[in-house]
Amino acid sequence: MNTLYGVLGALFAQADKAPLIVPDSVQKANFAEAVRKLTSLDVDTLLRNLLSESIWILVKILIALVIYFIGRWIVRRLIRVLDGICERRKVDVSLRSFLRNTIRVVFMLLLVLIVVSTLGVNVTSLIAVFSAATLAIGMALSGTAQNFAGGVMILLMKPYRIGDYISAQGQSGTVREIKLFSTVITTVDNQTIYIPNNSIATAIIDNYTTAELRRVDWSVGISYGDDVDVARRTILAMFAVDARILKEPAEPVVRVSALADSSVNLTVRVWTKNADYWDVYFEYNERFYKELPAAGINFPFPQMDVHVKNE
């Protein structure tokens, strides 16, 4: 191999020293000298060197592949062990998800550096280039770093956790995962929404899951002239036989809240468990509509009295 490099180097060196216009006799002499050097090469030695180099390169590639697959298995195993430890110590699910993603990224980067080093690449130079590129990319993508910091703040402050139903940044849904740079929520119609951690960490968040109990409110309009006491008794009788309607922290309430243009508005309030909130809300909307008219209570249409004055 060194002999071949020497011949080729000599040829290029002669070519560099040659003038722009070379006489035919000189060209023939140079060509004859090049042919002589090439024919004097030991072909067997050259082939053995090429074969040896090829085998060594192939061995390094195989070793790098083995290291990669073993390293990836170790990373997965390490993450499973970490999950088991966190589960036994009852670590918050949101923190577990964040740690899992962070450890996976860090260890996979280390694994890639080990594999590249095995292939013979200068890792020190690669790290220097990677650091410079990271600095440049970090300056260009400062929002990404802010999203990472926002994820850390979410895990520390815990405004919501995995499984909570929240409303933030104009989106509502169940929190499925808190990733390094975003929070993943699933809406009630099964859409997946990714919200950047920086924006959600600094936004107003409505968390509907943290409290065990919730108050359900209705506004029921009845006609002028209808008996408010009859309406109140009818509504309270519905609640009295429903185990989902709680008497603590407060009894069900039916009060006149407004004398509107076309109706007397009743405010109805009850307390129920968080899990029963929507079932109670929708079910009693329908029951009010069906059962109040049977008790003589009417729902008025919007109306306007027009007085005509004749002069």
C-alpha cells in the first residue's frame, strides 16, 4: 500500500514540476518511467494490503453495530429499571415521563459518540464541531431552550399532571404526556394537541381534575305568572332522589336570579363528584325541559309589547 502511494505521489510531483508545454521526447520518457514503476509493483503484496485493510474496516463496522445494538438494549433496560424504581417510590407520573425522555436523549447521544469513536473518527474534533454547532443552533432556536425550561417549571410547580383534564392556550383536553419541549393533550373528540411548554407554563390554566367535587350551575327561565315555589319544589324533588347530588359542601339551591325581558330566570346550583359533572349537567337539562311543563311551569319565548299611539 505504501509502495502504491509512493508511485502515485512521484507521478503527481513530476506533473507539478513539469512545464506547461513538454516536448514529445520528454513525455515519452516520463510515460516509460511511469510504466516501469507500475510494472515493478508487487501485485501480491498490494492485493494482500487491500484485503487486510478491507477486512479491518469491515470488522470495525461490525464492532460498531454490535456496540450500537447492545447499547440501545442497555438504554431501554435502564429506562425500565428507572420506571420500576419510580413506581415503587410513587414518583409523580409527569416527572417519570420527563425523566424518561431526558435520559433516553442523553444516553443515545453518548452511544452515538462511542459508535463513531469505534469507527475511528476523532471524537474530540467531532465534539468541538458539535459544540460550536449547538451554540449556533441554540442562539437561533432560543425558544426551544425556553420550552425545556418551561417543562422543568411545570414539573416543579405541578399545575397539572398526566391524566388531568385542562384548558390552556385555547385548547382543552386530557394531558397524555409531558415531553421535553411540549405537553401532549388529547381532546374529547380524540385529537392530539402539542402545546409548547414555554407558552403553557406562562399561561392561565384551568385544571378541572384537581378538585374532587364540582358545582353544577343551570339558568332556567320560566314565564311571568308561573309559581316560582312550584318550580323550586319540582326541581328540588328531582335532586332529592338522585344519589349523585351531594348535600355537602352545600344543599341544592334554586333562587330567582333575574327578572329578564321575557322570563323569570332561576339559578340552580348543586354539588357533585368531578367524574359525574357532565352526566349530571346534560341529564338535568333534559329533565327540566320534560318535567317542569308537567308541573305547570312554562318556558317563554322572547316577546316584545308594542304600544301604538293614535294621535
